[in-house]
Amino acid sequence: MTGMSLKIAEIHSNIEAKCRELGFNHDSWCDFLYSHPATFSPETDMWFIGLNPGMGENEKGDGKCAIQKTCTNEYHAAQWGSNGRNSLQVQVCAFFEKLSQYLGRQDHEQFMNEVLTANFFPFATRGWNDKNITKRQWDEGIAFSTKLWTGILYQMTPKVIVTLTTHVSKRLSTTLQQLGWTPVTGPKQDKVGWGRVKAFSQEMTKNGRNVLIIGLPHLSHYKIFSRDECQGYVEKAVKKISCALKN
């Protein structure tokens, strides 16, 4: 096992230990990386960071954190729905298909395979307001996740970070500023064409390098890539991401 893969194994071991310590493993599990460990590299230009793994009402887990063994991205390859992809996967794939068009990429699934794809909070819950999770579990779980991503961002930072929910984008923005990154623009709250729902955007710089953070609303709830009223925002955001990746 090579350097970055070894670090992923260590990260997964730490996550599983925290899962046991907090008692999540009684009926849950943890899931950190949705892409191949090879994407966990300073050479990866784009990250896609979800909030946390979800679980159905009757699902049970064992506290284990599996390492992705195939060179695929779970958002297009896993069967999370009853007959294949669930609605979240459909929206994420639509996002990458649109972005691939701007980048001149023919195969959006292959492009997805090259993106570091993970969860900010690696512990599975039945929603972000899961009443079965205690305050201690939430507080310590979020503190653990923040420390985890601080260590990762200290080692490497891509050109673009796209997140699900502004909750994640704001936390990563704060972490980057603590690590010496300076805001160039933003943070901005952009209307997405869905009532009061807004997305997050911010550009930051450090030592001549730039990073763009885009925080999308959670695509399992707000299906902006298939809603006509949201296409103005979609085109603007995707164009901004493609420009950042080309620089």
C-alpha cells in the first residue's frame, strides 16, 4: 500500500475508533470516501464533499468504514435506490454531466472517477436532525470531522471544492482561513431559483494558489439540476467551476 492509500487506511481506522467511542456503531456505520483512494492526492484538482452518509429507517450497520476498491465513483456506480440510482445520485450525475460539457470532457462518469469524493461528517444518520443522535454525539462528531478535514487541507488543497450544503462549505472556508488562506471574493450567498434557498461561493488564495468553494443546497432535497427555474444559477455556477479548473 502506497503513501496516500496508507493515510486513507489510517483515516478509516480513526473514524471507526471514533464511531465506537461515540456509540454510533450500535445501529449505524461510517463512510468517508466515495471515490478510489488514488483520488486522495495533491494532484487531484477537484473535490466533491457531501454532508454525511444517510441511512434508511430500518437500516442497520456495524460501525465499519469500507475502503473503495474499484476505480469508480459511488455517486454513479453504487445502487443506492431500489432500482439503481436514487434521486441524489441522479442530481450529482447531472451536475457532473453539465460540468463535463463545459470542460470538453466526453465521459462524465470517467471525470467523476477522478474527483476526490467524500463525506464531511463520516457517520451515518437518518437525516441531519436525527433525534436518535445525542448532543454529545453531534458535538464530538462535528469536532472530530472538523479536525479531520483540517489535517487534510493542511496537506493538500485542490483548485475547486464543491460541497453539499452551505454548512459544509462554511466550515471548510473557516478552516482554510485558519490555515492562512485569504478571501479574494465572498463569501457570497447566491439565490438558486428555489424560493429562499441559497448557495455559497468564495474564492481564496495562498502563496499564489487559488481555491474556489461552491456550496450547493443538498441535492437530495433541492433537485436544482432538473428544475427550470434553477438553470440560470446552474449555468453560472458550472461556468465558474470550469474556469477555476482550467486555470
